Amino acid sequence: MAPRRQQPGDERGVFDLAVIGGGINGCGIARDAVGRGASVVLFEQNDLASGTSSTSTKLIHGGLRYLEHYEFRLVREALMEREVLWGMAPHIVWPLRFVLPHHSGLRPGWLLRLGLLLYDNLGGRKRLPGTRTLDLTRDPAGEPLKAGFRRAFEYSDCWVEDSRLVVLNARDAAERGAMIRTRTRVVTVARTDGLWEITAEDRQTGARDTVRARTLVNAAGPWVANVLTGVARANSSEGVRLVQGSHIVVRRLFQHDRAYIFQNADQRIIFAIPYERDFTLIGTTDRDYKGDPADVKASEEEIAYLCAAASEYFRDPVTRDEVVWTYSGVRPLYDDGASKAQEATRDYVLTLDAPDGQPAMLSVFGGKITTYRRLAESALERLKDHLPAARKEPWTSGAVLPGGNFPKEGYDEVVAGLARQHPGVPEALVARLVRAYGTDAREILSGARSLADLGRVFGADLTEREVRHLMRREWAVSADDVLWRRSKLGLRVTPAEAAALDDFMRRAAAAPNAA
């Protein structure tokens, strides 16, 4: 199954830190803490990245529009993180250029240029190229757009495979000694004899056990308030504002490799991004959400909004029947009382509940994929009086994630090297494996002289060797884990192929040596 190096805490079986939530914030905090010497256990009620962290717009970005809300600290921190994360994981993070057409009826050109000047110089840009102005009547970026758009600005941010970023943080934490318990629901937590006593339930077997820890982090994302007031029964006035963001995926709308950022008349923006080679990702919406975060899905109203917003710019309208997939997530923002969802702060807020002489609980509100590493550092800084390991120096900025041990711009060289070593394996498959696993693709391809050596093919180019790797090293249990979180091959396989994969994984889990 997964890489669970068991670390039962100290001689009494007590962990230094327990983390509730296997999204990007929880896994990032677990990785940072265990790397400083803390004993760590993490609980996730479903699969890693099964909530907000796999439903983002897949961007490592400063947040150009946040400048309008004067969130300069957040933007600067995010801008500085772009190249840090690119260096940590060059297989799943890579540069992307964004084209911002000037719309004469909306923000004036001088304001856009001023914002981009700030964006270029606010912090952290060394390798990413700066802003330039485009003549859309001559540049290929103008070809798919309506003729009325004649000028644009082009700037840099980065792309990320969001759910893989979560899994790689969990893997690194596990390899350093953390215990990662997926599909395990925390039922109750209580302060008992100076420790946190945590009762957890295995959602596959129903078995319950109790774990003790000196410190607790509540990084449950959209469920952060539920953990605070329900599971922990804490007296808290802190509120979470659930904001829904939905995306649509259509067949590829343009041939170049740049993305678009479009302004809308309602002052919002959307992106249109090259996606999985043959598709275009369009998103996101921004509206308050009421209900169970587990039930969130893109509404017809949101789908229509995204189609209409994109059609304001593209020469060929984007219609509902072109949508091949939708996904939706809930952002657990700190409730700062903003009147509109899009105006609520995107900054993270950390609240500490530490009564005198009692073990501490830190709760995480908000946050962005881009700033998860800095959030983890801030969380440990807040816990330094309660978690001795947190007093040690931060270490993650220069430490690569699994598979990321190659130069920032060395992806093509890694692919070429593996293709030479495995000439009988399709190069397109090699390229996809390196994009997902980096240098760990060598483990999947080891000894393979042909595609047949990788075992059964489940559809697209997903092989048995890769599936077993995901089950053994990355906590994958179901077809959805593989097809929608560890990859996006769900866009390419049939329902029958997905069902066959699910059946194979169930049998393989029951009998690891089964064919």
C-alpha cells in the first residue's frame, strides 16, 4: 500500500504533533514539522487532496487582481514563492505566460500597465521573464480572439499540478518519518492529562483507535469550523466563509502554449489555460456557498457564466455542448465581513487556542496553493512555545520534493535520457511519466524494454506498473484517486475502463501479488 513508515511518537506512544486535514496546508505543515524533528501523525478523512486542494485553477501566481484590494503583503509573498516552488518541483511546476487583452470598456490600459509594473517588481522574480506589450493583430495570441482586441499585455506566472503537489508533500513527510493516515476520520478530540486525545475511525473497516499528541493543527479546509466547534467542542468566535469556485474544460480552443486572463464587466476575471495537451481549462467563478462542502458541484448557472465570459473574447463562441468536464471546489476563507465573495480576503489566518497549561490547537483559515509553504512556516512559528521542534530553523525553501531533483529547466533532458534508456516504450508515455513523477519515473520504467513490460493497459496509456506504484507509494485506493487526483487521465478513459481499473485495484489491495 502506501509509504507508512510507522513512527509511534515517544516511548509512551505520544506524538509531538497531530494534523487534521490532508490538503495542501495540512501536508505542508506535516512535512515542515517532521523535517525539524517532530513526531507527526496526519489524519485525512478521504483521499489526499480530495477537497479544495484538487479543485484550484492550477496556478502558482501572485494574484494580479488582489492588488486592487491592496493585499500587497499577500501578493508579494506569493510572487516570491513562484520560483521557490518551481525549483522544489520542476516536474509539476513550470512557467506559463499569460495574455491580458486590453478591453476598452473596462480597466484603462495605464492602470493595467501600472499593476503589471508592480507585479514584475514587487518581489522574487529572477528567472521568469517580465511583462511585454503585444500587438494582437500580428501576434499569434490574437488569432483566436475577436477582431476588436488589438492590444494586450503578457506576463509570467506558473502552472502546478495541484493534487500532485499535495501528495508529494505527504510522501516527503512520510519518508522523513510522519505517519499519514488517509481515509481516517477524526471523531473526537479532547484535552486529557495535558495531552490531546484523538479518537479516529478507519472509514474502510470501521475500526477505531486513540492517538495522543502534545499539539494539534486543525487544517481541515472547508471543515475547519466543524472541527473547531463540533469535533473539538471549542468556544470559538472565528468564522469561515465558504466560497465556491467552478471550472469547465472544453476541447482545445487555441494552438499556442500561452494562457489568457480575461476581464469581465462584473469586475471579475477568468482564465483560459492550455490543459492536458488537448483541452482548455476555463475558470473560475466566485460565489458564496451554503451546504456540505462534499456535495459541491458546478451549477448550470456557473457553467453558463463561464461560457458567456469566454465568448466575450474568443472569436468562436464557447457553448454548453462543448464542455467535456466540470469541477468545483469550496475555498475556506476567513470570514472578514466582506460584502461580496470576490472581496473576501485570500490571505491566510492562523488562530491559536492555548489555555494556560493546556495543549495548543492551531486552526488554519484560508490560504492559497502558492503560499502553502510559507503558511506552514508561519504555523510553526505560532506554535514555537508549544512545539519545541518548531524553534528550529525553517528548511523547506531549498529542499526538493520527491522526483524534483533536476534543474528547473531540465525536464526535456530527463525525458530524453529515459527515452534513450527505454527505446521500446512510447516517448509520449515517458514524457507524461516524467511530468507526473520526475526522476521517480525511473522506478516505474525500471527494466522495461517495451510497453508490454509495464503490464496491463487500463486505457489511455495508464499501465499496471504505474497503478501499482500509486497504490504502493501514493496512497491510491480507487480509480478516482488515480484518474482524477494522481492524474487527469479520467478525461481520456471510458466508464468501462474506469470500472475495470477500480476492480483491479480492489483485487490488488486484497492480494498484492494478484495479476
